[in-house]
Amino acid sequence: MQTSFCIYLRCFSLAALTGAVLLLSGCEKSEKKDDTIPPGLTKKMMSQLNEKSIAALTDYISRRIDPDLNYYKRAGLYFAEEQYAKALSDVNSALAHRDNVGEYYLLRSRILRENNQLEDALHDAQRAEALLQNNAELYILLADILQEIKDDRNASQYLSLALGMDPHNANIFFVRGKLELQSGDTTSALGSFRESIRKNPRMLRAYLAGADAYMALGDYANASEIINQSIRYFPSNSDLMLQKGDIYLAQNRTDSAVYFYGKTLQLDPKRIDAHLRKINIYQNKWKSYYLAMVEYTAIKAIDPEYEEINIRIAQAYENMGNLYRAKEYYALEQEKDPESKAARYGLWKIRQKEAGLTGDEGEGNALPRIKTLDSLKINIIPLERHRAADL
């Protein structure tokens, strides 16, 4: 009784700050923090509130005021902002101070689930279950983890428990849709995703999952309709713009696809996946190697260590007939990796062309040909969007 009173007193003394923390860390129920921004608050306002709350909590921690509680609160804020390394460090600190609090294990399980550390996430969720009885959010998280490891029977049991406790929780129907997709029942899965959206019109991941399911059926009209519906709520979300481009590409409407991949990059200039989709169109559809080279160069600016990026740029220049620049990039790759067969073969090809030879005479026959994007059929793989942070 005394312990409960002390906890209550601690929480009451930080009531104003706790209110702000709960407003932000409530985003843990959603996959993307956009899902739970309350009406009337902009992203900028939420970010400012978050910064102030983190600063206040950091001050409390430095003064050793309720360290476990404040580490936990700050971890929740970092988690809502998708700063998972910081969130994990803080929740570990909270558990180092008090290791018998179910909420701490629940938060760490969410973080581990986000990092795809499923075994550890399940272990922490089970520890939380032993400490927290009848917690719908925990049961939803357990169901999500279990469906990922293909334990569908137990996942369904946890979903049933959660549904009985919180029948209006949109996350229940989202996870149920994932289970139904795994069983091959796409029609039921689409119904579950639709129900998830009906219960929470800002359930971003349900829109994306529904669009993926419609595309798998070849139903591009409904895929486009559900994405357009979500764009009304999230006009600045790069995932939606990328998905819109994928829908157009699937219909071979390449001009429109390129437009929406460009919109994706306007919203998030560091999305390499959008650059690669544009390259796919430029090289395989339009045979525009100059435009492909521009996109490759942009990728290199984002990630100079991207896999064989110098080789890819060199091949684009070679296809354009610019042997000087092609040789330059093949040489860059060889300098970076002296054992690179792709670089060695590329430089040999350039020497052959400069000498006016077109065959595969000499040492070239001993080297494997490098498959370029021109010779590959590129399959677009949907992003992994079903993340447990929001569950």
C-alpha cells in the first residue's frame, strides 16, 4: 500500500510533464507517429513539445529525480520519434533501476520488435505479461510477434483476448489482417484492413497494407483508391507517394510513376529505393542512360559505400558512349577494391573499345560478365511497413 502511494505521489508531482509525455508516447500504438497526431496539433508543434519534454526529463534524470520513471518516459518519447537506439538505452537504464515493472518490459519489447529482434521481443513481452494482467495493448503486441514467427494459433488466441477487452482498437484488425494474409485469405485480410481504417482513419499502415494486397490481386483501381484516401490524411508521407508510383508502374504508366517517385524524393531526398525505381524505368523502359547516371550519382551522394555504386555509374557512362568517364569510375572501384572482378572486367572492356575491338578476345573470356540493370528484371518489393512500434 505504501509503495503504491509513493508511486502515485511521484507521478502527481510531475503531472504536467506526464501529460505531455503521454500525449507523445501514445504514438507507440501506431506504426508511424503521423497516425496519432491529435487534431489541431501540427507536426512542428508536436516536435517542439517533444523537445521541451525531453529537455525537462533530462534535467530530472541529471538531478536523480525518480530516475527509473523518467528514463522510461524519455524512452517513450524517443520511441515515438523512431529514435530506437536512444529509446533502448533509456529503457535499459529504467530496468537497471527497477526490474519488476511490466510497462518497462512492454516498451522494451516494442523497441526490440521494431528492430526485428523477435526472440528477445517475445521474451520481454512474456515478462510483461507476467507483471501486467489483462492488458489489451500487450496482447496485440504478442499477437504481432507470434504471427511473425508463424505461431498463428497462439497469435489468434491473443487477438481474441484483446478483442474482448478493447473491441474498437484498430490495431487488432490490422494484425488480424496480417494473419489472414499469411493464411492466403486475401479477401478477409482486405476486410480487416478496411475495418482497421474505419475504426481509425489515421491508421497509415493499414492503408499501405491494403494497397499492397489489392496490387497482389492485380486490382489497381482499388489500390489507387485506398492510397488516394490515405493521402487526404497524410499529404506529406513519402511511403504513400512511393506506393502511388508503384501502382502506376504496375500498369506500365511510366510517366506517372516517375512523377510520384520524384514526389517521394521531394518529401524524403534520402530514399534510395525511390532512386532505384526511377533507374529501373530509365534503363529498362526508356533506355535513357544519362537519366540513370544522374540517379546513380544521387545515390552515391547519399551513401558513398552503396553496393558497387562506382560500377553502376561506370556502366551508365559506358552505355552512353562516354568511355573516359566510364574508365574513371571503373578505376575508382578498382582503387577501392583491388580484387573487384567487375572493375577489372570493365576496364578491360574499355581498353577493347578504345582499341577498336568488339569481341571477347583475350583475358575477357576468363572473367564473368557482370549483369547490369539492363539485363535484369527488377522486381519491386514492398517496404516493410508493418511495424510493432504502433501496436
